[in-house]
Amino acid sequence: MAVSAQPQHSTISALDEDRMYAAAELILRARRECIPIHSLPEKLRPANLDEARTLQEIVAVALSPLGGWKVGASAPDATPLCSPIPLWGGYAQSGQTISRNFRRLRGVEAEIAFHLGHDLPRRPQPYTRDEVAAAIASAHPAIEILESAFVDPDQVDRLSVFADLEINGGFAWGPPCPDWMRVDLTRQAVAVYVGSEARCNAIASNSAGTDLLRLAVWLANHGAVRMGGLHAGDWITTGSWSGKTFAMPGQTVRASFPGFGEVTIQFE
């Protein structure tokens, strides 16, 4: 179920919050008009993670309601990072065509996503792993669609990229994987095709490792708390298995996780 975003801004000063609102105007205009900027002006760039989170939340609220979250980590023992995924970016079931509206990069990543069946609202005591697992209705192969306010996000400071919804621009999901908890993700293969060209073939290649439930637990207890927690119907996509690659207008993208499932989209 899509919900309107309700951020709980943290302890940054009123002056710094004003700076983040000014930065958000530039990011939102670049995304809505598909006219990217090279970078934020230096005085408007987030100076720390707390400012970057505030800027990310402002952007997410402006593009809300939310349909879910992305969460990932740079290593199996690294602290995760996350971003809300507004419905504005475009959600699609496998086989659907992605509108050309707001599309510039047409970046894609192969991922595995959870679909929540129960709310995990903000509460004083942390959720246990078993509680989070019980709230997950299903697991799916997925494609995260990448877009950015920046001409080349690889050339922009990391905090600005984080604030720009971690360059999220949409999400697509395939059929649920039956009995997903029994799948051995440590041996899970992945392949990505753009048109007839293979762009990725790998095994257990998520930088966060293969304990994807760890990411969902962290999101429930930390990442989503400032936005009111998680809700039934939310999608949680858990990091790239393929690295980012790019499509052209008219091309079909297929992400295949043999034994787990596959998902396809076509760009208009």
C-alpha cells in the first residue's frame, strides 16, 4: 500500500535545513525536466550524512507517495544505506513497457526484492529477525531502474548522490519465488541481457553479501524509522547483483536469477 512520506527531520540546524530545501529544488527540477546538473553548488551540498538524509527525505516527500525502499551495503559486514522509492519513479510488473517520461539514463540493476505483507511501524524496541521475516509476504527477482539529477553521478560527491535517492528512478518485479527461504543464495547465479547482449553473468555477486534478510532487519529498525517505518505493500529491494548497465530507447532488459526467477522490462 502506497503511503505519503512523513519525515522526522533530525537535529540539523534550521539554517542547514533551509540549505537542504534549496538543494532539493535543484534536484527536483533536474529530475522533472530531464535537464541534469553537473553538481550542486558547493554551499548547498550536504556536508555530512545527517544533512544528506534530510535532503533525501525532502526529495522523497516531494515525489511521494512512496512504494518502497532500496537498501544495500558495500560489504557483508558494512552498515547499510537506504533510500525511499517514490511511486513517481515508475513501478512495473515484469513484461511492461517503461514510459519515456523522465527517462534519461535508463540504467538498470538486477536485484532481489521483498514484498511486505504486514506493517513494521516505528516502535521503541527493535524488530527481531524472525519478526521481519514473518512480515515478508514474498520474494521476487527485480530490476531497479536508475535515474539521476546529475549528468554523471559517478563524478559527483557521494553525499549528493545519496541525497538524490541513491539515483533511483523506478522499480520492476517478476513473479514470486516459491519457498524463497530455502534458496541457497550463496550459489545463486544472475545474468542480465539488454536486447540480445549479455551484460552480466555472475554468482553471489551482491556487494552486501547473500544474507538479504539482514538488510531488511536494518531497514525496519534504522533506515525507515525517520519516515514512519515500513508498511504492508511496501517493496524492499536489496542491492545490485549486476552493477549498473544502461539501455537505449526501445530496448528490452531481462534479469535472470536461475532457479529463483526472472523479470523483463522494455523502455519506450
